[in-house]
Amino acid sequence: MTRTLTRTPAADGFHMPAEYARHAGCWLLWPERPDNWREGARPAQATFAAVAAAIARFEPVTVGVSRGEFTAARAMLPEAVRVVEMAHDDAWMRDVGPTCVVNARGEVRGVDWHFNAWGGLEGGLYFPWDQDELVARKVLEIERLARYRAPLINEGGAIHVDGEGTALVTEECLLNPNRNPTLDRAAIEQALCAYLGVRQVIWLGRGVFNDETGGHIDNLACFARPGLVCLTWTDRKRDPQFAISKDAWERLHAARDARGRPLRVVRLPMPGPLKLSAREARGLVPREGTKPRLPGERLAGSYVNFYIANRGIVMPLLDPRMDALAARRLKGLFPGRTVVGVPAREVLLGGGNIHCITQQIPAGHPSRSTSAR
Ligand code: KQY
């Protein structure tokens, strides 16, 4: 059994490395619930398999699959991808998986946040979520990594770090009373510093328009390297996203990172606007306890929701009019990596994108497996 530690990562000299630091591998979960994934999740499964295959070009991939879907998933996923049986409520490994931290010796440990399906009974997306709540712990067991149980509700998609002491978050999500109603901004910052090992928290306002997570940062902005932030952007002044991105742009320019540096911000154009079609909505099986999806609803599409793999970027393809431009921008932001696009509308229909369905395990040190003991 892996150890559950009683102190905090910061107190033990651990911090969350940036996604662009070297990975030991990447984890995903397999989509199946028919109230969130149309047509019995088959189209989404094909997309998840394509994402897993794209990431597997760069690093080892493991997919957690329920008992009933194991055979189908094994058949759809490339041989190089490890498939393990794992119960879950839905397939958002970014949010239900562990957030890993490392120390100066290269040891790796995991933070297991409390999870309430993005808002619990006050605006959360489904009930129950008890199996999701166990996923981080199971991943840490399989990876033989020691575990910190963080005393707050949080999701991996709600945080980005530069690996040098700075975290990027949104007020819409982290200060939402449906997450940690007893904690104010200062207490949340304190918890982030303790569990991510950061010294500076940069607060943006709202996340992408109509993002059902309550404004996750991973759809709005991320670090491309220390001092360089990539921000989703639209020039359409009447689009509700315009004011959101402009506010983020201004806050980012006013901010300093943990090392006192100003930030350079690169705009990543938005796809769309994209909407749920009547046909897509008809493919869902409504269920009590799950937030319904209505035809014509604006989808929170964003190219910022890409995954940084070892020597690769796996990005969502969402709009033929914008995909190539977004890919060029990402190529410019990550010159040492190969940009691979995967058609990802099916993931967007489920409420997130490629970043949301992935979770990296940092490489740390080769002897990391002993750190759990
Ligand atoms: O943004 C993410 N990290 C997850 C999206 C979850 C959507 C749930 N339907």
C-alpha cells in the first residue's frame, strides 16, 4: 500500500512541476456514460483512442477502463497503451486523477484533492461521484507513489503552474461557493501554496464562456514556459468571450510571477463559436442527477485545452477555419515539440477537451518508486 502523508508537499520540499517538464507517462479514463457521451459513447471512445494513440507517440499511456468496457477498450486502443480496470463515474482524468509533485531529489508524490463533480449538489454536473473520488488514490497505488490528501475541493483543470513557483487560477472556479464555501481567497491561496509548492498565485476572472466546470483555467490560459502564457482569444467584440479574454489579458499584463518577472501573453484564436446540434443532443440519454444538454447551447471550445507531452503537443481540432492557425501558433510556442492535431469535437460535446481527459505523471528520478515507502 502506498503511504498517505500527514504534512503538506511544500512542508516536505515538494512542488508541482510544469506540464512541459519531462513525464514518466500519461493517464486517461475511458468514456462510457450515455447521458454525457452521445450514441452510447462510441464516437467519444474513438476520439479518446485517437488521443491516447497520439500521446503514446511521445510517452507511455495508461487508460483506466470499467469492467464492462475492458474488452472493447482493449480492442480500440493501440497495443502500446496499457489498459487497467478502474471504476469511475466519468472520464475526466485531469480532474479526478492525482496532481503530482516532485522534490529536488526527483522523488514524485501525488496530491489527491476532494472532488464534487464541479459543484456538488449546487450546480455540479452529475451525482453520484463516489467512484471518481477514488481514482487519484488508485492511480497512486498503481504508480507506487505516496499520497497527500488535500483538505479542499479542487480539480487538476482548475490549476496551471509554471514550475518555478507560480500558479494560474480563475476566481470563477476557485472562489465559487460550490467548491469550498468556508474558505476565502487568502485561505485558498494558502492551500494552493501548501499543496502545489507555489509562492505566487495569479488570479484571472472568469473562464471560457459557458464552461460547465465553472471556469477552469485549463480552457482559458496556460504557461508555455516560465514567463510566457498562452490565452484563448476572440476579436469578435460582441461575443461574451471578448470581455472575458480582455480582462484576463489585462490581469496577466499587470501580474508578476513568483520570480518577479512580467508575463508575455500570446493569443490563441478561438474556434467557432461552436454549438451543440439537435442531432448531437438527440444522441444523449437524459438521466436524473445529470445536467441536461440542450440543442443550440454554446460549447466551450478552446485550443488552449491541449496536452503537452514529452517532445509533443496534442491539440484538439475543432474548426476547419481555425485549426491550422492555432496549430501554427502552438508550433511557434513550443519549437522543440511536434504538434499533432486530433479531431476532438466529441470530447468537447462531453464538456471539456484533450487537456481535461489527460493527467501526466512527472518523470522525477529513476528511483522514484521507492518514495512511496
Ligand atoms: O475542464 C476540465 N478539466 C474537465 C471538463 C469536465 C466536463 C464534465 N462534463
